[in-house]
Amino acid sequence: MTADLIITNAKILTMDPANPRAEALALGAGRIIAVGTAGDVLARRGAATKVVDAKGRMLLPGFFESHLHIGLGGAELDDLQLTHVEGMEGLREAFLGFAAASPDRALLMAQGAHYGFLREGEPARLQLDQIIADRPIAMTSHDHHTVWANTRALELAGILNGLETPPGHEVVMGEDGLATGELLEFEAFGPVVALGGLQRMNLGIATGGEPEGEVSQAERDADKACFERGLQHCARHGITSMVTMDGNRYTLECLAELRDEGRLLARVKVPFHFKPHMGHADLDRAEEMSRSFNDEWLSSGFVKMFMDGVMDSGTAYMLQPYPTFGHTSVPLFPPAVFNPLASEIDRRGLQIAVHAIGDGAVRTVIDGYETARVQNGKRDARHRIEHIELIDPEDAPRLAALGITASLQPSHPPGAMDFGLEPTLTNIGAARWKDAYRHRSLADLGVHIAYASDWPVTDVSVMRSLQAVLTRKAYSADCADERLSLEQSLFAYTAGGAWAAHADHICGRLMPGLAADLVLLNADLEAVEADQIGSVDVALTICGGRVTYAAPGEAI
């Protein structure tokens, strides 16, 4: 077969153990048709073949982002970003500048707020009122599990006087009988988010439901634009496949329209989000989604759940009480509920992915997966646990024994990238630091690792995440070195992610017959110092043989 495109003079890491390195690659009809030496691959050249000289730069399989929120990430690109803002005065200046530049926005929403911005003992809404009182403003914590809103936002959202929410979600109330402005978890802050027009986009993570009533074409187009902005942003970072961790049928319908219009820039896997108020019969919807959307570009086939919250707000479920909060929190799905649920999902042949951050939540999920195996027998399920920020030493070997995938985020360990050390480390307690954010030690036990960013919780940049992996420091002398090697990390961001998503027959490696999904970097990562990898840019992203991103000056 004659090639459409040949890339030569490249440093190629294929992730194929039978042919781990090469110098040239040929693409044709959206597939890889040859990988090897320049001489062998150039034999595929025809009169119309384009040839790109990589000039010694690194060529990899397209990055597989194993855990993000593509629509919400795209929507939040236009919000105020607070990642590097410090102190109340900095917050004030940022909000006032954003307000002046955004006179027509229905909600002034900020992203990336840290938990130490506001003063303790004074309602959050009143502190934010001191910045802006006549327009609704709100800010989302960096982990996206808490929102703080001013009084005007609470009034317009209809929750100033409180809101009945499911367990684990809370509109925090003050002694005056009014909401303080602190909103914990998605169903508590959903009404505020809706003020900005994201009510449909938020359903996939907040309730798992579908939009009520008819969605106009204008509304659908606005939502599709959020997805498309997210896809474009990811393409700039070399991402060609992704698992979005919130969703419903509406999400799939929007993405399917983008696919049919030629605007879907990556392969996307979308879950059915199972919430605590649902019953086993709701899994019929998950099966229907899986049947209706099942091609190489758009698929479902898995059920996502939250078992707990996060460390910083004390909503992660722990085996022992927090040294700071004095409680353990609670699992959103107690074992008596989760064990039969996991067995039923597994019986239906669906994959399971559960957000579990505290060691109590992690154990609960492992126990449920073990129950499913006992009930249904062993199968190639590849059930996943998302995050695993704390794990009891006795539970770590069980992950490998049960074939559980650890979906981990290199950007999440405090101090590794954008998250500060506090309050997380204090909330965990020094005695447990050695059991936190274990990556290398889990890999050494044989646990399958898939890497991701959890964007927009953190920057989607794979390069910055790789730098975080390679430069991360242990929290104390009692902690092991949890850094994976560059090669291990790249595997987790490519073939590891594809395997975890049951997509390894499509992508994740550079080998003949697989999809022409690849990323050309503007450097050779093996020649770059670890603390400089974050500054390496993507030169070219190709998905299905189609260029989805080309840096300025990259002619093809």
C-alpha cells in the first residue's frame, strides 16, 4: 500500500515490545502501514505521498487521556483562572478585572481557587460580597468539589435559604438560617453553575440525568461548542483519545453530531453516570448507550460512580478519622449497596470506574470488585479505580490480584505541579504520607497504571504532567520514591490508557494495522532535563491520519 504520509528521521517510541524503537513511520487510509528504518518505510512512497522530516524529534503514539471532563473543560476555558492568584487582595483584583472585561456575563465564575483564600469563621458569601455584591460571582476549588458563591449568586440560584441535597452534597447553612456560600459537591452547587448556562453540561456529573424538555438547536450548538473547544485544546497537547468521566446520552448525541460534521478531533469514551438515588433498572440505560454508540470514535460501555469526595474538604472516606476534621466521612455507596451493584454491572458485561480517594473508599471499591468476581467469575473486565490518593498497605496487592486498573493523575500529588502542600498533607496526617499518592510502588506490585490529568481539575498538558512525575519529591524520609521512569510514564499515557479503556485493538501503540494516531514533539524527551520537560511543545497531532493540530511553522 502506498503511503499518504511518511514521517522520517524521527526518534520513535512505539510502545510495541516486538519493535520498541524506529526511525520512520508511514500512514495510509487512516492506519499505520509501516514502522521501521527510513529505507524500509520510504519504499512506501508514491507520487502523492507527503514526507515530513522530524529532524530527530520524538514521535509517540497519540496521548490517551484516561480521565478528564471534556465538555466542562471546554466551557471553563473562558472563565477566570485563579491557579496562580494569591491572597484576598489578589482575588479582588482578579475578579474586578474579569468583571470589567465581561459586562454581559450572567455569572462571573472563577476556576482553580484554593481552600485557603477565604477567612475562617466568616461566611464565604459575605467575603465575596466585599469584592462584588451587585453581580453573581462564584469560584470553584481546584479539585472541583467545592464552590463558594456570593449572596447575589445564591439568591438567583434559589438556594440562599438552603437546598435539600443527597447525602455527601451540602449547601452549608449559617447560624442566621441562610446559606454561608460554601457549596459542597455537585448537586449543591449545580444551581449556581446553571446561572452561567451550563445546566445541561453539568447534568452528566451532577445527576447523571438527561435534559428536561426539548433542547433547541441553538442550545445544542452552544453545548457542542463547549465540547469542540475542549477537543481543540486537547489536540494542542497531543491528545488523540480520551475517557471523559462525566456523561449521559445527551453527551454522546452532541459528540456524535460533531463526529458526523467532521469536528470530532479525538476518540471519546463516555460513561453512564450511576448516582446513589438510582436502582439496578437504571443500568438498562447504560446498556442502551453502549449499544447505540460503539465505533472507533465514540463509545460508552462503562459505568462511572463516585464513592467519596476529596481530602481538602474532608469528604474523602477514610478508614481512620482525619487528624484535622475528627471524622472519617462516609461512602456514597455503602458495601451493602455497592457489592450487589458492582456484581450486577459486571454481570451485564459493562466496565466499572469509581472515583475513590480515601483509603476507606478504595477498600470499599476493591471489596465490591472482588464480590463481582466471586459472583460472576473472572473475565477481562478491566474495572478501574480513579485517583487512589490514599491506600491501606494491605489493600495495595489486591489491585493486581484482581486485575484492577489504577487510573492515576501525576498532577494531583500536593507539591508536584499546581496543588500546594496544604491543607492536604495536614488532613492526611504525617503518619499516612507513605501510603499516599503511590504510583511506582503500585506499578512494582504489577498494578496496571493509566495516566491522566482530570482536566479541568488540573492542566491537561501531558508534558507538565510528565515533569511532575519525574521531579516529584517524597514528603518525608519514611516515604518511598514514587516516581515512574520516563518510559513507564509515556506507556501509561499511551498504551496503558488504551488498554484500560478496552481500546488497545485500536490505538495506543505505533504498529501496522492500528489507527494512525500519533504526536510529534518539538524535542527528544530523552535528551531534555526532567525539570524542563514541561516546556516542551507539541509540534504535530494526528488522529486517524488527520492532522488535528499543527504548531506554527509545521508544514504538512
